[in-house]
Amino acid sequence: MSALWLGNKGNAPADAAGAQSSATAEIKELVKTYNLSYIEKLVAQGQKAIWGGLSWEAPLIYACDTIPVGISELWRDESRAAESVAENYFQIPPEFCSMIKAMIGRLHLRAPDPINKVIYFGSVCEPIASVYELAKSDNYDVFCIENVTAFKTEDKRPEVVSFLVKELERVALWLNDGKPLDEEKLWAEIKRKNLVSQKIRTILDLRVKAPLYLSSVPTMELLLGSTHYFGQPERYIALLDQLIEELTLAAQAPEERFFIPIVLAGGSGGKEILKVIEESHGAIVGWVAVGTEDYRLDVPPLESIAHYLLDSQKQGELGEGAGTSATYRRFRVEELIKQTGAKGIISSAITGCPYGSVVQKTERDYFKGLNVPVITLETNVHKERPSEEQIMRVKTFVEMLT
């Protein structure tokens, strides 16, 4: 499916009046109701929750009657106060990654934390691993899934899959206080995740022809919810069905508003950056944010999760939290360029992140050789308006693509 470079430059920008999804209000409501305070209320009522586990391993966490809480919740609020603790108490340099500083500062401020368990995959960057090691001094119970990688097909050997299955068995015993995994529960979670993933892929495919109908901010929120379902899976799945119906019709009608199709690689840099892109006549049609495959149903459930992880690695998906090579994301981005007809790439990373810098450098060099324009943005985790320099760079880039 190819994107169309629609309209003429005199038409209204992306945020002007035009056909808009009636589901946008529902997405906003789900986002507003699902937050850390909501999860903490469930914990107070006896529900188990852990920091992390909101990626490829999420079906297993849910099957153990536990809520995985994304680490992004650590900087949703009080991020500046947390960063101050990191700099003054932990002596982390001011110019270092704001995400790392917000993580360690907020975990320290929350101690003793009602959510005191932490899980992570051993492939994460060294600073994140160090954050979790430091968190142990605040009495957090930290579990590391030993790193397993298969960047090539031949690397996914039976013994590699078997090792990861044993690691996942350890996770289940840790979460279930020594009790074995309920495989029927895990199958139910895997099948639900597959159903959601299939609907998300359909929405993203339809949206290529109507990216202004469902704008970037609600799309981003929808993608973020594809793992936690905003705590209301039935309501979330019904919303996906509604969007598929709406976008099927929207994709059939010619879009008269002018837009330039763009692929976003990395984090969005926040809602304000997405708004600036659309105000500049850009439209995000490709997102490197979710996996493209389903969990297998022809193998035992823990093995299914193992295959999903290892396949994601070699496809350059799900980022470092899944052990994906920093150099592989460019292949997924290139695939999206071909699928969507995008005119350029916005590559985003956290300021001071060594991992992100490597990825951006790799992508700049690679796509320069393919004559695909790329702009790299560095952002922080604070909920603040982008700098005037960032806004100008985005606007200039989109203008150049015309």
C-alpha cells in the first residue's frame, strides 16, 4: 500500500478542519483513566504489579495475574524533581540521559514503593541495568532475564530457544511465589495479544491513505495501549473495531488536504513534536513502535514467546528492550518507506543516550546512500514544549520535502 502525496500546498494544514475520527474522544478518555494512580489503587486492593515487562513478555506477566507497568510512568509526573535527585543524590552528570535520571530519581523518591518488583531483559543499555542495581538498595526486588540473542536465522538454534524458555519459567515462579505457570491462562493472553496486533496492523495499513483522519497523537496513544489495553481489553478491542470501520471508509475517499508522508523511527519526542509535524503539513504514516509478527500457536506457550522475541531481534523490532541490534532498525525503516511511499524519516532519540546516538548515526549514513532524507532529533522525557530550535528544524525539514 502506497501513500499519496495529496492536495496542493495551498490547502489547509493537517490540523485544519476536515474529516476526523469520532473515536478520538474515546482514545483520550482511555488515556486519561489509565495511569499510575489507577494501578496503585488496584495494588492497594490486592492486585500484583511490577515495573517493566510491558513488551514482548507481557502475555506471561498477565498470565501470572500481574500488571506490567511501563517504565515511562516513572517520568510521566515529577520528572524534574526526579532528575534533581539523580543529579544531587546519585551524582549523575546534568548532561546525561534524562530518562536514566528520571528513572533512578523517581524510584528512589517512591521508596518504600507499593510496586516493589522490577523485571528487565539483560540486553538493556548498561545505564538502565545500573539503575536497577541501585534500586536494590531501596529494597526493590529486581529480576533480570538473562540476555539471549539471535540476529540471524541460523542463530535461533534449539538450545537458544530452550535456554530462553527456562528463563521464562523462572519468571513465572518468581511472580507466582514458587507456583507453576497456568498454561491455559498464558494461551488466552497470547491469543488476545495476537488479535490486538492483527487489528493494529489493519489500522496502520488503512491509515496510510488517510493519515489526517486519525492524527498522530491519538495514533501514538493507540499504539502505546496495544500492550496494556488501558486496563480494559474488551473496551479497547471494541475501539479498534470501530476505527477499522471508520478508516475503511476514510481510505476510500480522496483526501483533499495536503500532506507529506513521513516515517517516525524511535520515540515520538512527545505529543508537542507530533503536533508540530502536522502543523508543518507532515503526516506520520510509518511507525517503528510495534512488532509485525504474531505469537506462534503451533508450539508450547513459553516457546511461542521465545520465538516471538528472537524473531523480533532479527527483524530489528521492539528496540533494545528485546535485545535488537542497534544497527537493525534501519531495515524495518526501509521496509516502511517502501510500504508507505514516505518522503523522509524523522529519527528521534533521548539527548545523552549513547545507544540512540549509534542508531541515529547508522541510519543517517544508510539512508543517505539511498537518497532518503533523514532528520535526527534529540529530546528529553520532560513534558515540555519543544525548543524553538527543534520546532524550526522540523518545519524546515518538512518544507524541504516539498
